[in-house]
Amino acid sequence: MNNGKPNWWSRPSSAPEAARIPSPPPADGDGDFPLPAPQPPTGSPTGGPPGGPADASDAPAVTDVTDVADGAGPSVTPAADAAEAADTPGPAPAPPVLLTKSEPPAPAPEAPTPDAPAPQAPAPQAPAAEAPTAGAPAPEAAPAAQPAPQPLHAPDEYRTPPYGEPGPWAPAPPVQRPPAPVPPQQAHVPPVPPQPYPHPQPLNAGMPPQAAGAPWMQYDPWGADGAGLPPVPAKKKKSRKGLAVAGALVFALVTGVIGGGVGAYVERNGGISTVELPQADAGDTGRAPDSVAGIAASALPGVVTLHVKGGGSSGTGTGFVLDTKGHILTNNHVVDAAESSGDISVTFSSGETARAKLVGKDSGYDLAVVQVTGVSGLKPLPLGNSDNVRVGDPVVAIGAPFDLSNTVTSGIISAKERPITAGGEKGDGSDISYVDALQTDAPINPGNSGGPLLDSKARVVGINSAIRAAGGGSGEGDGGGGQAGSIGLGFAIPINQGKRVAEELINTGKATHPVIGVSLDMQFNGDGARVGEKGKDGSAAVTPGGPAAKAGLRPGDVITKVDGQRVHNGEELIVKIRAHRPGDRLELTLIRDGKELTKTLTLGSSQGA
């Protein structure tokens, strides 16, 4: 412009795009004076050829030109017919003109074909676009011109920058977008020169819709409400349901892994925290005196373990304290190896050890007494009465089976007056013992020999001496032939017999045996004990002047009962006799020449070995 005002709205011609500034709408009669849009001069490139329809009507032919944002061909819409403009009274306001950037005029349009309508005044044309490619869709026809919307506020009275119109903004950043195809029928129209101080109007007025398939739109900084902006592709919303399912699966997987690990740890380690098991509080440790624990607690201090060496052999057995002088009662077969050497060691339940000497022994009763000296605090065990014992009474056995000292077992009295014989290893019968024993099922094993068999009041009622092994033999520990264990058939010497023998051994060193003065036929297979025809070395079978001779017994008599108790063989008769003291009176039942006779005699005495 050369009207003397600065071109605030102009932009350099080298910019890729020029701002469009629309002309202001017509003002009211009371408002500011209107600024008519400049008319192109007659004969100018924009006014059409001289002598055309525009010259004949003398009415300005105004063309609404829309700058297509995507570079498509212009859409030309005639403003009005020349005749209708002449009949309209009064001056009509100039229609708004959209400015475009200044470009050199395009070449004149070609002459219309005979089938085409007469050309109207061409509208300004944007720069020529490339010809559309084959198969590209043709742009849609431009819609009819819409009335311009009213401004949002009253025009500025000054109408001078920077008060009324936009100031010199910087040009919009260039945006490179692919051009849209131009229809071949449209001709290039030169752009309309910019007008001074145009009034902005909505950019979408009269703008044709975008051609189908146009990928880009031109950015317009003057666009209202985002008009002219390229459409933002809608983001594809992710499925919330899919995310929820995926999250649930991940959570389930993590939970399963953690749960499995915790379960494996608990299974292997018994839990996560420290395990504390319930336990009873410390209570009274005392026990009833008649219980097994009470009996054991009372008797253990008086029980000792014996270790014997001599004659190329050694053995282990048990004994118990008889008095405070240190006399200890045990079995003869326990200390038999120490007869020549006298190497006997005694260990008490407290662990104290002392040397012991042999006081006396008797193989017929399988009893022996040893003595320790220099030991204080001895606790003798009380002695009971074996005649008062009944079958089924509870008993406790204490000993050192297989050298396991202070071992306590319990059971009952299984039977009384069991005639047993033990020993006989020497072959001459000098070591055979005859015992009218107490039978018990309290476990007794090798090493228990000589230990006490206690009643419910912790009193000694027997001396554990022999067991019956599964092999069928009888004897101490070996059952007549090996180191067999207990099968519940244990035998103890009654304490009444043991007391008498122990007293004799302590007082005289020897024990006496009750006798009847006869020689028995040990090969007799009948029922009972038969008096032999001759004694040893050809002597008389009935000792002259002896108890049997005085009672009237003869050789060949068969003794069947002793004090009314049956005897089946000679060994049982010896057992029954040795169960008494010398001087006791016995009633014998015998058979002579098929007749049963009863004889009474007084037991004699013999020196034991």
C-alpha cells in the first residue's frame, strides 16, 4: 500500500504463506464510517476483459475468494448478477474480501468452451498447484456464500494499530505439506492485493469442504476455534477390560510364585517365625515310694557293679550292700574267677570305685560275699521276707546288663518255688547250684547276676541269678550255652535262703547245707526221687545213723512228696531240702513195694564247698 500508513498486516513475499485479513463488515449509520473495499481497475487482470459483462453493468463484480488451506484450486462464486445490482436502491455495503499473499498474476484463462456458461469476473487465484494425478478425486463444488458473522465487539474508534487492529505479529512458522490436486477445469486467477486495515472475520465463511482424501491442511494462525488446523487423529483407546484382565493375570502369577515360595519355606523350616513348642512347667520331681521311680531312687545308692579279673577271664556282675561294714552279697559265678587272684573292683551308683576282697562263697547256693573298706556313706538295702511273696506281686530288678550299670527293669512275680539248677561247667557237678527260685518276668540279662529283686516297698526279696534262654538251657546269662538275652523267664534266689547263707559266709567263711543222708539214683526216669541201691564208691545208699536211716528209709524207696509238695526227680528233691535249714523237720511221702508210706525226719548238716 502507498497510502502513507505502515503495512502492519503485510508479510514478506518470500514467506511461504501470507496472513489473510478480512475487511470489516458494514458499519451502522451511527457508527464509524465504512471503508469500502477497493475495486480493481477496469482492464486490470483481476477485473476481467474490457467490454465484458462487468463494464456493461457498471456494478462492481465482487468475487468471494477463499484461500484453500491445502493448496487446492480456488472456488469462485459470483457475488450477484449485474442487473439485480442495478435495481437495488441505495449504496450496498462492500462484501468482505479475503486477502492473499501478493503473487504475480497468472495467465489469462482460456476461452470457455461452447458448452460452458459465460465466464464471470474471475476471483483472485492462489499460486498454481500441481495438476492432479490420474485417478485423484475431483474437489467438491464450493457452497454458496454465507453471510458474514458479526464481530464479537464494536469496532475500535481509532482503528489504528496498535489500538484497533492486530499488530505486526511474526509470521507463522512454515509448514511443509503436500499440495492438493487442482481440478483441470479451473483457471488460475491472480490474487487480490491486500486491503488496508481489514476487519477479521471467521475463516470458515464460504470455505468449501476439504477434498476427500486430502492428507494435509494448512496451518492458519488467524483461525477461530481451531479452524484450519489439521485434524488430530483420534487416539485409539485401549481397552480397559483388556488391561484389567492382564493385570489380574500378572497379579495371580506373582501371588502364586510368592505363595509357593512361602509354602516351601514353611514346609522345610517349620514356619517363618521361631518355633516355640508348649511344655509343662517344672513341677514336683518327687515320686510315690511304691512306684518304680520311687523304688529305684531309694535302692540305687545301695547297688554296686563288680568287675572281676583272674584265671585268664573277666566278668561283670551286680551286688548290693548288706551292712555299713561294707559287706556286699552277689552270686558265686560272678566272683569265681577271682578266687585265686582276688582282683575285684566295686563301683557305686555315684561313680565312686573301691577295691574289694572275697569273704566267702558257696557254689551249691551260688552265693558269695565280698567286702570293701575305707568307704563311707554306705547305704544298705533292707531285706524282705520271700515267704510272704505272692504270685503277681510287682517287683523291680536293678543291675548292670551287658555292663550298663544302674539299669532298672520292672515286672511281677511269675511263680514261686521253681526248682532250678545252674552251673555245671566244670563237669564234676561241684559247681551245680540247686535253687528253689522265684520266677519273674522282669527283664534280666547277663550282668544282672547278683543284683537285688525288690518288692513294692524297696525291700530285697530275691537275688537275680539265672535266666531261661530260648535255646532251652538254664543258667546265669547264657542259658546253658550262649550269651542269650532275656525272654521274660528270670529266676532269683529267695532272700530267706540268701540271708542264711550270707550270715554263714560272713561269720565262718563257709555255708552249711541241710541233708537227709541218702544217695539218689539220678538216672531214674520214673515220677519221683528214687533212693539208690549203693552210694558213691560202693558205700551204702542210706548213711548209717543219718536222718534217713533214723526215719526208716530203705534203698529203692521212691520219694514223691516233701511236706505235701510233689517232686518229680532227684534234683527237685535236693532243691526242696536245701530250701530249709539244718535241723528242720520234714514229712516225706514215699512208695515202697507199691504202697505209699509217710516218714518224718530231722534235717542234718553238711559243710558246703
